[in-house]
Amino acid sequence: MPIQPVDLLLTGGYVVTMDARRRLIPNGAVAIKDDKIVAVGPAPELETTFQAKTIIDCQDCVISPGLINAHTHVPMTLLRGLADDLRLDVWLYGYMMPVEREFVNNNFCYIGTLLACAEMIRSGVTTFCDMYYNEAEVARATAEAGMRAVLAQTILKFPSPDATNYDESLEYCRRFIEEWLDHPLIVPAVGPHAPYTATPDMLRQCVRLATEYDVPLHIHVAETALEQENSRTQYGMTVVPWLDQYDLFQAKVIAAHCVHLEDGEMHTLHRHNAGVAHCPSSNMKLASGTAPVSKMVNLGLHVGIGTDGPASNNDLDMFEEVRLAAFLQKGVFGDPTLLPARKVWELATIEGARALHIDHLTGSLEPGKKADIAIISTDRTHQLPHFHRDPEAVYSRLVYASKATDVRDVIVNGRVLMRHRNLLTLDEPEILSEAGEIARQIDAFLMAREESILSKLLAISADFIPQETFEIQVKVRLDEPFDLHTRLQEAGLTAYKPSRRDQYDTYFLFKEHDTDRLRFREDEIRDEQGNLLETFYTMTLMGPTSEKEYEHSILLTRARYTATAGHSLRFYREYFKPVEEREVIKHRQRCHVLYKETDFAINLDRMVVPEKDTLYLEIKSRTWSAKDALHKAELIGELLERLGLQTAAPVKNEYVEMVRPGNGK
Ligand SMILES: [Zn+2]
């Protein structure tokens, strides 16, 4: 046989092919020409058949397909360790999104991706699947690093760091796809973030875009139990059928997480050949649950393994991920035979490639495929000794004993990216120094934010209305039952805008910002019969109050900031970490009266907590000058007299001050 010229010959290693027969070749070799594998076989055979420009001796090493990180958000390396040990919503809405809004731009995505690529190459990853913003910059950095990637441009129903609306994101995504479609390393993709951040119209347009260019569609699916619960209550169905309504699975879907799938949903994914990206570290760290991976695999679904973003992991170490994937199934489902070493190595290589819809390119070592290869040392102390009785022990060695740092060389698309642990395409010290600079800026931003409750609140509220109010008010305690309606009539006053409501207030008190109080209010509006009409939630920051006393009444000047409370009380509690909480519950009858051409609000409050069943009457009016306040103080005095309350003693305390301190949670 004539000697054929090739570019690269990897020889003398233990070849783990991951081909259809899962061939294992001790003392094997892989011949590479240009970007492709041309032969895989015993070393003596290939050494005589091929003449290589470069020969890499792989003695004491495994030659394996490079690992495939099936789901991540690579620029988030720059947010690694920023905020941990928090619940998903506090982590996401309290930290990640505000910082992203402030910092994510082209440079952030470019530097973050370079850092991620350096880390991934070091751990034997040759391909990854991403979803983030400014994805063209992620592509640019990835191509420079020489890695293969499926890169999805994120699309959200609300404004994102790189778009003010989803039409803009879709347009960006289209340009991104067109720019990178024919690149040898990059597979551009469409990334509607998740069902709960999408609208039906947005999803339909994403599917149209993905099918038009025949590119994958990357989406988070059923990551948390809450997501499924909300979908059931909102739409009367779980997320997969909901997505199916909008023909999502017509596209080549990559569904990340899939932790809380019902059996029928797994069948739907399988029927449509959707890939699944299982992220064990992230699911454990954020306590999302355990994905039924064994079940999905048995069903024939293509499941890959992903690290998820480095802000929720916090690294991109696929060796750790592979091992956790195996351990998690065994431990949680109580069966040590689940997801054996060979199977889990399949998920990290060939099945990962299938999940990403690129198994025609990568995922196994066989002629015709791209040369995406990790060469892993197996002669370290923690990997020895070796047993040869069962050749499949090599998978145990890889999954249960090897570490990312055992990866010696990495080749992608026929190009050597790491040799003897030296990165050949990236300037690591330069990347680390730039990453450090961005981290310093983020640190300064967050430290400034934590200095005031207001700036913390502004960081998570889009519709905040800062407002300083001046109010003149009187509050009197009523010792006898009081019929507001009748009393107003008798006083010759006409009530307007009447309402009845139950108000549940939780006040957060802070030690360092002791003049600031944050109030979370649930208002249950009721009709005359007490039926619930609507419920709404507001968050109010009450800044320092200054007071001036008049006869009968006090002038209050205070800064108040009120917004719709878009999150749960639990979220605000975990985000603001108050030192004390106080609860005030009352039934409030409210109306306005016009008295001598001046508007007054009147509240008749029956307390539930504290001081059960105590009645208070409040008369309030907005004011804007000392002279006006004096005038209104006089009018309030007259109103009290008309209502027969001239002898009632004014109460200076606000309700929150009547709560005995110290019942904080
Ligand atoms: Zn994710």
C-alpha cells in the first residue's frame, strides 16, 4: 500500500472511538488530514500507511473524541462567584440581570468567551453550545480560540442588554446567522430563552427563523418545578405541550435542563428528535431538582451534558459534570446500575453531538468526521493501577478517576489548540488581566449599590416612581364603633372614591440604613359584601420623615418611592436581608371628601395586627407649602369637629411603630 501523506498522526494511545460499535483500540492511532479524520486503527497499521507532517506520541494516554458541553452561557465566566447560595429568582433578578444590564456589551462578551474557551480547552472540551447576548462577539472569540460551537442569540420578551425588544433581537439574530452560517467552526442558532420569557408570537418567529436557515433552536425547558406549576395554572398545561402549540419542535430543538418533564413531554421531545442538555451541577447548586436522565436515555432521547453558565456552576469542567451526571442518577434513584461509565461518556461525546444536531460533524473518532479530539493522560497516581481484564474499564478510568487537569492535548477541526497543557491559540495572561479589570468594575458597581436601599430597589424595579411627598395628617384613636358613611352624611360631607380593602403590610427595617423602611403591601380590594375584587402588590420605600406639629395634626415630609411589587415577599426578604420585620394587618375603609374645595382622604382602619379590633381614623391631605399646611391643619381641625371627634387624642405613631419591636424573622 502506498504511503499516504497526512498532516497529523496521533499514535500509540488507547483509542476510545465512540463510533457505532464503540470500538476500543489499545495501542491505536488516528490519522488527520486538513480538518478531518482519515483513519482510525491500530498504531502499527496506521504508521505504515500514513506519512505525517507531525506525529504526536500518545503513549499512556487515551485518545477520545473531545468533550461536548451541551449547554452554557460562556461570557458569564465574568460573573463567576459574584453571588452564590441564593434562590434562583434572587440570584437572577437581584444580581445577574442588574449587573448584565449595566455591563454586558460587545467587549464583555468577547473577553468572557475567551476566558471560557481557555478554561474549556484546558478541560478537554472541543465543542460547546451557548446562549447569551451579543452572540456575534461570542462567535468571534470562539473562532479565534479555534473551538467548535453552536451559538444561540438570546431572545427575550422584555428588553435585554443587547436589544430594547424582541423584534430587535430577532433582527440581530438574523444578521448573526447570515454572517456565521458558513463558518467551519460556528453553527449559529436561535435562542428564545425560556417559555416563561417568551410570547407565542415571539416563539413562532423564532421557529420561522430557525427553520428558514435550518439552524438549531436552543431553549431552557422545565428547569424548575415552579415553571411547570405556573404553566399549569396560567395555560392549563405543562411547558412542552404549550411550546408544541406554537410548533416549536418543528425546529431542531436543544432543550436545556428538562428537570421536571412528565412522561408525555419526554415522548413529544423524542418524537420530534429534540436534543436535551442535562446540567447536573447547576440543577444541584440551584436546587432545581434531578432530571430523569436514565428514563430519557432509555426512551431513546439524545441527551448531552452541559455545565450551564459559570455563574451557576461555577466552572466549565466537563469531567466534573460527567461524573456528577452518573452519581446523581444512581444516588437519587437508588440504583448503582443507572448511567454506567460508558453510557455517561457517550452522553458527553456522541450523544452530545446528536443533542446539538451536529453528529455528522463531531462526537466520535471515525473517518470523515472533523478531527475534534482530547488526549488524556492516564498514568497519574489517581488513575493507577490499570486492569485489563475488562477493556471497558477505560470508561471507568475516564469518568470516575480522571480530572480535567489530566487532559494533555486538544485538537479541534484538525488544529492543535493545546499541547502539553500549553494553550496555542490564546494569550491566557492577557485574558486573565482583562477579566480582572472587568471584575473590579463590577465590584465597585455592586458595592455602591449596596450602600443604599433605594439603589438596591431601583436595580430590580423598572417602573419605580421616585417621589417626595408632603402630607398633613391627623390620626385619632376611636373608642367606640364608628359608622363612617353615616357620620359623613350627618356632617354634610359627600364621600367619593369609596373603597374597602384588607391590607397586609410587611415592613423591613435595617440597621445600617435605620431611617429607611421598606413596605411590602398586599391590597385585597373587596366589595360591600366583602367579596374579593382584586389583589395588588406594592413596594414602598419610606425614607426619613420630618415632622412639624400643628394643633390637631402633624405635617409630614417624606421621600417615598412606590412601585408594583413584581416579586414575592420571600424574594424581597432574601434580597434585602432586613434585620427586622414587622407586620401590620388592617381592614381599611377609605374615601375622599371635598371640604372647602380641598381634597382629603379619610381612612377608617380596623386593626387586626397589632391591637386587634382597635379603630383609627386618619385624615390626610397633600400639601406643598408651610402656609398651605397651616391652612389645611385648620381645615382638619374643623373636619374633626364636624365628625364629633374634637376631643379624640391624636396619635403620633405610625402603625409600624405600634408593633412591638423584635418579632423579626
Ligand atoms: Zn442555562
